[in-house]
Amino acid sequence: MNNDLLARVNIIFQDVLAQPNLKLNISDTAETVDGWDSLNHIYLITEIQKEFSIKFSIQEVRSIDKISSLVGLINEKLI
Amino acid sequence: MIDLSYREILKSSFETPLGINIENKKIYILSDATLEPLEPVLKYFLMKMGIRSTIIFAPIDTINIQLLDLNSELYRSSPDIVFIHNCSQGLFSKFHQVNGEDKLSETVDHIIEGCSFFRERAKAPILIGNLISPIERIFGSLDRGEKFCLYHQVRKLNDTLDLRAKTIDDCIIFDIDSLANYQGLKNVYNDDLWSLGKIPFNYEFFVSVGERLAAILRSRWISPVKCIVLDLDNTLWGGVVGDDGVEGILLSTDGDGEKFYRFQLFLKSLKDRGILLAIASKNEKLTALRAIQKHPAMILNELDFSSIKINWRDKATNISEISQELNIHVDSILFIDDNLFERDQVKSALPSIQIGEINPDSGSLVEQISKKGFFESFSFTEQDKLRNEQYLINKKRRDLQTSFKSVGDYLKNLDMKARVSDISEKNIDRIVELTNRTNQFNLRTKRYSRLEYLRFVKSSEYKCFAVNLEDRFGDYGLISVIVLKIGNGEVFIDQWLTSCRVVSRTLDEFIMNYIIRVSVKLDKYQIVGEYIPTSKNLPVQNFYNNLGFSLLRETEGSSIWSIEIEENKKFKTYIEDGKNYE
């Protein structure tokens, strides 16, 4: 399940960061992903909410800084 | 016709199209919100038009700090354009904290004060984004008219901005409000983005803003649209006149033909404001002309078109001919056609042309063209309106020309009179306009601003003048601008530009005679001119050579020419002097 989510998140990261070859790892963080800065973060989250038809609170958006917590939160919202 | 999404633009690779390549333009953006998401879309749309850009964002909410400080990064980076954006959200909180009826007037004062200060000291033109209407209503319909309501005051603020921006040289309003209304305010505002990062609107709205901003900048840096070349079948009317007959085409004040009728009304308005119309259509000429002449619901008639090409040749060839006939560069032409094949053929043969895509099956034709911002322009003068008339008169001149054996006879018969005048408040608007618009007959392509010209006028180091021309067919108005820099031993021609409508009329010789008179009066007997090549001023490549100057030195980006004169030196001209000099 989480692998499927990660794959969908990966496509969004590739598009938004204009890195078609980007391969996200569950252990990745804002530090390890090139271009994942605070400005891109907001757009990444906007697209992720659209993709999964979910909604994060502002607090949640601000707290996400790792792929693992991002995927975990998406999973939570989908249940 | 699918509009691109923000994500698709981020994803796309930025490739420069073939054809036009404008050097790197620096755009400086000042905003009281986070406008950075504009960067990729603006770059994308500019690149599609062949303009490379660097976009610099000032730190958020430092608009007047930058504008009023000569040492700020804004001044130091010497941008090519400044875009000032005030977001509505910032204003709303201000509104609710202040008492009184006119709570927002101070905001306008600040914007205008900062912009005037900058414009008096720097070269770059300014675009001021107006305020997007708020959604809040404390009545409903009454908010519009009640003075203490936010909606009323924002509307008033925008009206005041329109008026006051006009008092600043080279400063125009970018009407973001009407863009937002077109997209629908509920698709523009996004409270989450605002709370998260002071991002003032939805990402998709950044696409609209970027596309429109690029259109405005194109009109400034490449050219505004001066002529629309139109297809006929499924563009000016529905159906194919060759198959359906004049009676069978869709064109009517009601029903299925109404969209074409409305499109013609729209084109008529564009024509009335000075944009030329022309036709490039693959049809039997007589049949198509019969539709134009005889169809009862036709709004445009034959005389509304400055050039009509109805034949079976490829459209790029026809458009090139129209371009030559009307003396309008291809990059100032908008070609509108419903057929993808024709659009692609024209675009690949003439890459700098603008293409208007229409699809008669998907709603309003007026909307499909209007929303693209093709007709954006940095300035508008009364002279623009007269353009159609001018070209009609030109046609008469051409007809006369063919009846003479020699060019000299023809020119003599034109009864041309030129009038030389000083640069002053009276003619400065037209001079600045001509300076910005003239690409071909422009020797150094120095885009001097109003203030720079007025500074030259005041300085004893410079002599400036403008030339008006008229002939028996009509008045061309102000068509040439000259700036002379007086050196120790020589007179340097700092600016010489002439409207392309009056070439080959011996005007250059007339002006040269005037320059000689000015020089002799100042006791200078050497005149020096420079030619700086651009992609568009090839027609004046040999200008000084033709006038008998000799080449002093030449580098890649410039050639310097010089001529020794004597008091009685006179060039042959067919233009009479229309007025005594002051």
C-alpha cells in the first residue's frame, strides 16, 4: 500500500521539481531531496491534496518534512 | 484549445523557439505578498515568444523601501521593467484597522509617490498591478455603492490608480482585477495558500497572470499587434463559401451564425482603434468577394480590409506580401485561422508572427481571441486611431506613383512639405511613442524616455528636433526625431529615427540639410553618425554611406561615419520647407 502511495507521490515530485528522473526513497527528507524548499513545499502539498482528494491542516502542512511522515499522513487521511 | 495547467508548465522543458531571440531581459518584481510562483510561468510564456528573461524578486513587502532608496537593489540591478503588485489580502486587514470613509486613499498615494520617484530617476518602465476585488459583502448588492464598504473602496482605489498612473511617464496599469473577474474570484482566492506562505492566489491563476504579463511585455519588447490577417471560411463566417454558396454560409444576427456576426463586430472595434485588417484565404476570389459584398449580415466590407489575398497559394506567401505592401513587420501581425494546418504552415515559415487559434465549435470567437491579450499595448495615442486612414491614403499615393515615368516626377507631384519643430510638452507623447515603436529606420535604436528627451532639450550640449510631413493627400503627422550632440569639433547624430511610412521620399536629404544648417550656425563642419545594427534595422545599414558619409571605423556592434560639410552644401530633396525656423 505504502509503496503505491510513494509511487504516486514520486510522480508529483518529479513534475513539480522538474526532475523527471527523481527517485524518492521512504527515508528521504527535505534535506536530501534537491529543490524541496519551503516554496516548492506548498505547491507539492497542493498537488498531493488534489491527487488524493484529501485535505491537510495548515499545521500538518508545516510539520511535513520527511517522505515517511508525508506518506504516513496520506495513508491516515485515506482510511 | 486547452489552457496549460501550472503543473504542466513546471514539467515542460524550456526550449527557445526558432526565429525571434530577444536578449536577456531583466524583470524586477516588488510585491507585498509571495509572488515567486509567478517566475516559472512568466519565464515560460516569455520564452515561447522568444524572449529570454531573468526575474528578480525584492524581499516581500519592501515596495516603497526599494522605490525610494537610490541605493536599493532595485536601482543597482537596473532592470528593463518593474512590476509592482499590491495584494488585496494585505489591504483588507489595513481596511479593517482604519476608521473613516476613504481608508484606502493613502495606499494609492504611497504607490503613486514611489512610482513617480522611481520614474524620475530610473529608465525602466513600470507596470502597476491593480487590486483584485474582494469577496466580502456586508450587504450584498449595496456594497458596490455604499462609500464605507470595502468593495466600493477597492473599486474606487482602482479608478484612482488608473487616473494617477497616467500622470507618470511610462507607467501603466496591469489590470489583474479584470483577469481575476474573468477567471472567477472563487477560483482566484485561496485562504490556505495565503495562511501558509502569503501566496496571494491560486497556482492556476498565476498561469493567467504570467500569460498576460508576457503579452504586455511582448508588446513592449517586440511589437504590439498592428495588423490582423484573417481567414474567411469558419472564421469570418461559418461553413465554406465555395461549397455552401453565399446564401448557405453561417452569418446572421441570430442563431448559429450569430457568433460570426459578433466576431465581426469585435474586429470592427479593433479596426476603429487603429488595427489594420487583411484577408488571407484559400478560395475562388469572385465567390468569396461576393459573400463579402453581398451577404446581408456582413459587418465588415471590402474597404475595411487594407489588403485582400484570396487565392490558392500558401498563406505564408500571402502574408509576406501583405507585410511588404502595408510596410508592417511580420512580428506585428496576428494571423487568425481555424485550421491547424494553415496555422502551422504560417508559424513555421514566419516564426515571429503571432497566431490566433479559433475553434468555431467551442463557444465565443470573441472570447477565444480576447482572452489571449494579443492587443495589449504600452501606449495609445490619437495617432494610432488614424492608422487605417493613413494606409488608405498611402494606397492612393501608390496608385499615383504608377502613373509617373520617373520617381522624381512622382515625388515632385506629391507637393511634400516638412515642418521642423522643437521637442516640447506639445509633441513629446508622440515622440516617445515613435521612439518605442520604430525598429527599421532607427540608426542607434536608443529608446529614450520622456524625461531623457526633456533633459536633452534643456542641455546646451544637445540640439533636438522633430519633423512633421504632409503632402497633397494628407498629413503624416510627426514622423522623425533627431538628437544632435554638439562636440568640440563635430556634431554627433545621437538619435535619428523615422517612421517607416515615409521612406524613399527624400526626407533624409531634407533633414540632412537642416542638420547642416544647425552645424554651420554652431561653426562645426564635421558631422558624425553611428549605425548600431539590430535584428530589425537592416534597411538603414547603408544609410550614411548613401548620404555620402565615409566610414571612420567599424566594430561588430557599431559603425561610425563622418562627413565634412561646407556652408552651401545641399542635398537634393523634393520636400519643401513648410515653416521658418525659430
